Amino acid sequence: MQKNSCPKYELVTTHTARRSFATNLYLADVPSISIMKITGHKTERSFLHYIKISQEQNADKLLNHPFFS
């Protein structure tokens, strides 16, 4: 069985870049409301559904939050 392959840059779309940008800002502790102003999300619920973070990343983010120190 032969796979059809193409360069990775052909797989990256503007949507992929936008989602990665928002996710990376969120993981860097930029406030959600600030990111939402850039991405145009109206509700935090839609924003949190949009970004791609794993349960492990979310747990690490909470574990390292000053509130829990």
C-alpha cells in the first residue's frame, strides 16, 4: 500500500496557523480575553472549544498556577 504524501507546508492552512497561535498564547498564560480580542471569539466557551490543549496540558497549567502554590 502506497501513501500519498505531500510536503507539510501544503497541509498547513491559515486556520491551522490561527488555532496554533491562539493555543500557544493560551499556554503562555496570556489572558483569554486578550486572545479573544485578537481571534474575534465572542464567548469564552467558543474560544476554549477552539483551542487545542490536551487534558495533560490543562492539568499542568492548573498545577503551575500561583493559586495552587
